[in-house]
Amino acid sequence: MIPRVLLGTALIPDTDKELQLYQSGDLFSIKIPGRGDLMNSRVHGSEKALADLAIEQLGANENPRLLIGGLGMGFTLAASLRAVGAAAEVVVAELVPEVVTWNETLMGAPAGHPLADPRSRVYVGDVADLIRQEPAGFDAILMDVDNGPEALVRRENDWLYSPAGLRSTRSALRPNGVLAVWSSSPDRVFSKRLQQENFNVREHVVRPHRAGKGPRHHIWVAS
């Protein structure tokens, strides 16, 4: 049995919770103690789908400016870069500085080192800051911050999914812009809230495994 080795820890800002990065052979995983794995480097089909569905909705815009909330292991960023043109820009906001460092050094290989792509730019901080600061700044906003449209451990994230947060997100989008939100489970209340904030919404059910196995994850694509 290949041992599981702890490579690093990081405190989540504004909380007393800790992220832990583990490696077992060629498998990397990030977890919160007591909650199990948040993500691992072998199961990322729905993270890729988040990017693919959002960019497909954009249509003919080959060189969009995208904002990704949450770097994770870089799979959504990597999928976004594969789907856009040479003049595109993909901004990824990551709250935990160590997660950026881990992607740059310890665990960047499984996703293909997307942070090294000159079209990517990292903002170390709250994605809500960029949403508030850049009206009409983005063609698409992709959210993979929590396990769904409510805060996982950091209560400040609830704003992102609130009516006020969704109105700010609309303002941060350019005409015909797209909001895509990843979730581990359905949420009828959030679907209704998107509609109440004048988004046209399609909900997709996707599998995290390439072979179409595993739990059903949900992605809202709202335009």
C-alpha cells in the first residue's frame, strides 16, 4: 500500500479551519480534517465541465475575459485555457495563498501547470472583491468556491449566492455574459433565486469521473 504523506497545511482566512495537502504516489488530495477529501487529482470531470459549459454558452467569443472563483487543483483553469483563444485572459481568485503555491510547485503536474500559461492571472484574495470592483469586467464568471450555493466553512461566502451577490455578479458581467456555479448537489432555492434576479438558467447534471461514474454533481449556467 502506498503511504499517504502530508505535504502542507494552510489556514483558511477568516476561519479556524485548516486545509491539508496529501500525496499518495501520483495522487494528490486536499482535505479539511473531519470532512474528508475536498478534491483529488484523479476525479475532476465536473470541474472540467464547469469550464466547458460556460464557454460553450459564450458561443463565438474566442477571446473572452473569464473570472474563476477558486483555484483548487487547477482543473477548471486548465479546461478554460484549452477552450479559449490566444488573446483571452483567465483570472482566477484564490483565497488561500498556500493553494497557489502548491499549484506552482507541489501539485501542478496533474492539471498541466495552467498557472504557467501567460493567459492566466492569479488574484490572491476573495473573489467577491473582483466582482464588486470590476463592473462589466468579465464575459463569464465561474464559481467553484464551496460545495454548493452556500458557505462551506467561511460565512462571508454566503454573500456570493445571495440576491445582493447575484446582482453584483450581473453587474460584473458584460452583455451576453455567463455565470456558472458548481455544486455537489441540487438546490431548488438557488435555482429560483437566479431566476428572480433575471438570469436565464439551465441546470446540468454531470459526473466527476471520466467514465460517467460516481455522484451526480450540478452546474447552473445562467446568462
